[in-house]
Amino acid sequence: MNRWGRENRALKTVLVAASFAFVALFLVLPLCQVLWKAFEFGVRPFWDSVSDTYTAKALKLSIITTVLAVACNTLFGLCAAWAVTRFSFPGKGFLVTLIDIPFAVSPVIAGLVFIMTFGRLGWAYPFLTEHDIKIVFAVPGLVLATIFVTFPFVAREIIPVLTARGTDEEEAAVLMGAGLFRTFRSVTLPHIRWALLYGVILCTARAMGEFGAVSVVSGHLRGRTNTLPLHIEILFREYHTLQSFSAAAILVATAVLLLVARNIVEGISRKDADCHVR
Amino acid sequence: MCASPKPAAFFPAPEPAGIGGAPPPPTEAAASRSAPRLELRPGAGGSVSSPGAPPASGRLSAASPASGRLSAAPPASGRLSAAATLAAPAAAYVSLEGVNKSFGDFQAAREVSFSLPEGTLGALLGPSGSGKTTILRMIAGLETPDGGDIRIGGSRVNDIHPSRRGIGFVFQNYALFRYMNVFDNVAFGLKTQKAPKARIRERVAELLALTSMEGLEKRYPGQLSGGQRQRVAFARALAPSPRLLLLDEPFAAIDAKVRKELRSWLRDMISRLGITSIFVTHDQSEAIEVADLVIITNGGRVEQAGPPVELYRDPATPFVARFVGESTVLSGYGKLSGFGDAPSGALCAVRPEFVHVCPPGEPVQYGHSAEDAVVESVSFRGSSLELVLEVKGFRLASFYSLEHAPLSPGDRVKVLIYRVYAFDGDKARLVNNSLLSSQGNGYNFII
């Protein structure tokens, strides 16, 4: 073994150790802390805090918001990815950049955007009051804010897959008389299904935990517009430590489950690609 | 979008305007028609124009109309003759007239015109970027031409949806559906036509037998070799019984060893089925060996179209003279004896077989027109030697039989240059050595 090899091995050990230490200190330890605090006095107090009316309502609202936002963004992601990879049109590069905006913009700004649009000072306010539609400080606002923040996840996952694959299988299907829906279902979808699921999982994880944008448009009406992350913050501020950590434990558990799901999907998709691509 | 489909209008009746008529509607009728068309015709020679009898001009015209196809679809044959006389030049099954296409600033096709008789195998040959694939995709309907007419079977198809043109398409990388097994790939076109299940099974079995792919129905494309994939692509394209088969660089993705074998397999298969076909290639030997008619494209233009022998023997343009076969381009060939009539600085192309090297020690024929040459290099080409000679400052290639006295670099020999392809602007023509032809040289140019 030469000098370089030995030095590389030392470097490798240092870097790997540093990475593990960092992840343990800043990610794993705090999360364990959350779980430990939640179950500090046993399962019974945990269950009592979680089954509290407002916590249960917050969880329900979070789930509704997440489902709606993920459904919208899945649909949008599919359409955008299809449009961007299958057609050429002016402003295509611009559209791809726009899709990424939520990654760059602070979620608080996103919330403010909706306040400025649909709130009392917003241009849409007169129209909304006239038709008795509530968006800001109501569930539609929460859904819109979540959609905004989780906008890129699905599209981002599908676009590279569709780009790498080219259009010839679809052309072949169209030449053989397949309509748009059939082409999508039997030719395109099998290619992107794992990427799509992966995107949906990431989107769900992000939507469940969204705080900033939702906080701005929520109005913090307990039992009505409080999602789980907002509820946790309120509980914590009111020194309901056990209750807030118990609710937080639910979010942590969801995140862990989604991570496991993500890894499984990743594994399957790699195996799938081995069988079918080249 | 497209003309209203008429039942069984495989050969559409002419419309009063001379255009239109419906392509085959993708119905069960289409599937049931397929039975007679898959029959292997032993006497397929009739459907393939013989390369030995080229049309007089560079442009393809009525060569040998295939009759086998008509007998396979008797009810329509009467209508075809009517359509042919009214809508298109006789026996031109596929024809393009003044087709243009540009992508932004890039003009991929300029005034492309050619026609192909029924039952023949045509090759679109040209260097990459010459527009050949674009032309093929326009025929299929995957690209829309900016102008010009595309006709298939006598009717204009410009405004007809790709799936209704009755075309089978084999993509360059086959574009097999990677998430479907072989059976589902081949059955796809039949399923979209809503053919009955039993019929689909029967037809797929038929095609897999034809392509010797029986027993591999359950395999996925990723589990097949390149040659097997090509055969699946071929079977899939043929399954819905197209009237025209288009193949985009069908051999490009296959390694050289298998390529030759597949080439003759495909040639054989197409002539057995008698289906009019066009394939795209950049490999001149592929086009020349496989096709009945070769359409040479360059810079989006059709340089010349004709049977391979004709293109080789009588190139119409400098590009064709250089692109087909081996040749050396000479500038100012007027100083060669026998070509004194050439304008100064004129260009010409010389093929190795136009240059005869007189073996040393043997009497030199036509001594007054022979040139002195110095052998620059000798390389062994299997059955003969290839010489590079220096003649009056030109470097020429020639073949030399192994039977003659051996030559080595530096040797001085006499050479006779029988003929050249003289370039005149964008035209090329054959010019014989005047000193030889005035005496009747006894060498007839035979390939």
C-alpha cells in the first residue's frame, strides 16, 4: 500500500466519523429526546395527551390538508413533467425554474403571498366576501399554503426519469393507434411509477410537517385552523410540555414511517430498473 | 382532423378533388385482412423490382408494379387502378412531392421528391444530419411537413393521423415497451384496434413464428439480445398489418457481427411478405446490398434516387459520386492524357476500378495513353492488393491482382485511366478517356 492509500484511509475514517457524529448530535439525538419526553411518564399519559380533543382535531386537519395538497401536487407534477419533457414550447426553461421557486422562497413569504392575495388587503378580497368564500384563516388557505410549499416534489422526481427515457415508446404507441390515456397508462406510467411514488412520499412528509407558510395563513384558531405542527408550538408555549412532546412524537413516527417507505420504494425501483432498462 | 373512415378502404377510392380518401380504419376489418397478407409468397421476385433493369432517368418511375398484393385484397384491386391513374403516377405507392421541413433555422428537408413502387424496399441513405430520418418521420406522420404532399397508396396523407396511415414503424433503438413482455409488445397494435382476444393470440403466434421468437413470449425486452429485440420490433410493427413498413436505422444498434446476418434476414423477410418498405441508413454498403431503390439525401435534399447499380454506375451529382463506392477526387484532371478537353481546374472523381495498372514485364496496351506512375504504397485487401499511385502529381488508388508480378513502393509502372466522373457544378457525368474510346478499347464498363 502506498502513501496515498494510507492517507486516504485516515481521511476516510475522519470524514465518516465526523458525518456520523454530526448526524447523531443534530438529528438523531433531538428526535430521541422528543420520543423520550413523550413517553417519560409511560404510555398512559402519552395516550391521554394525544387523545385530547384539540390535538386529535389538529391531527385530523393535518391529514386532510396533506391529502388534498399531495393529490393536487401529484396531478400538477404529472402534467408539468409531461409538458416539459414531451413538448417544446416557448418559456419551457422558465417554467422549470418556476417549479423550483418554493425551494428557494421562505415558507413565510409563501404565507404572506396568500394573505396579500386573499386577505383583507388583497385584491381578491372584495370578490371573496361578496361570494362568502373564506380562504385566509380557514382550511382552504391551509391547503393552498401547503400546496405552494410542496409544489416541486413530484414534478422534480418525474422530470429526470422522463427526460432520460426519451419519447420513442410513446411515439410507437401513438403510431399503433393508442390514445393519450392508454399511452399514459400502459407506456408512460410503468416507467415513472416508482419515481412518482417516491415524489408522493417526500411530498407527504413535507406537507405533514409544514409550519411556516401554514402559520401565517392559519390564524391559529384552535380546533379549526390549527394543524398538528402549529398545535405543538402552542402547547409548548403554554408549558404543556408532555402534551406537546406527545403530539410531536406522532409527527416523528410519521416521518420515520415515510422514510422507511421511501427506502423500500428506492430499493424496488432500482431492482425494477435493472430488469427493464437495457 | 382526418377524412371520415370508410369501411375496408384499404385502397381508397379517389375523391373528386383527387386528394383525400381514407386510410385503413383501425377496425377488426383491418385485423381480419391480415390473414392473406401474411402468406409467404414463394414467387416474391415479382414484387421486387429487379436491380438489373433500372429506369432510364435518375428519378424513379413506374418500375415493376407488384401484383401479389392486389391478389391478396381482391375487392380493392379495381379501385386501386382508378386511384393510381387519378391521384398518383402509375405504380408509385409512396410518393413525396416538394416536401419541406425546417426546425427553427435548420432546414431538414428541402423540396424532397421521390417515389417508390409497391412491394419494393427503399433505402434513404445519407450522412448524419442529411434529413433522412426526418423524411421517414414525416411519412409516418411523427413530424408535420411545412409544405408539399406525401402520398401513400395514391391518397394524400398529410392531414391523416399517424395511426390511420397504415404504417408499421421500427424505431432506431426499437422503442420496445420495456414494461411489457414480448407477447404484449407484439399484441399492442391489435389491442388498440380492439381485435378479439382469440384473434390477437393467433396473430401474435403467427408473427412470433415468422420471426422465430416462439417460446420467448414471456420475456421482457431487457432480457433479449439486440437481434431478438429487432425481431420483436419487426413483429410488433407488422402485427396490425400495415401497408407500409418504415425502419429507422434498423441495424445501427447491433454489433457488426450480427448485422450482416440480420440484414439478409430482414431483406428476405420483407420480400417474402411483399410489403413496401423504406429504411434509413448511413451505411452505403447496407443500402446497396439490401435495397431495391436507394434515395441519397444530403443537406436535406434528394441528390439522386435509383437502383443501387445505377447510383454506382451513373452518379448524377458530385456528392453521389463521392458517397457511393470508393473514389478519389482530383482537381485539374485535364492534364491526364486522354482528358485534355476538360476545362482547367475542373474536378472529377476516379474510382479504383477506373485505373488499370499494367503489370511490369507485360506488354502495355494503348501505350500512347498510358501514364507513368510511381507506386506509393501496397496494402493487402484479402483477394487483391490495393495500390496507391502517384500520377502527374495526383494520388490515385487502384486494385492489383495477386496473380501479377509483385510490386513494391517506389516501383515505376504504366497505368491506364479509362474514365472519370467529371463534376460540372452540381452535376456529375461519366467522361471516357478520349484516346481509348477513339480506338474502341475493348474494355466495356461492366459492374
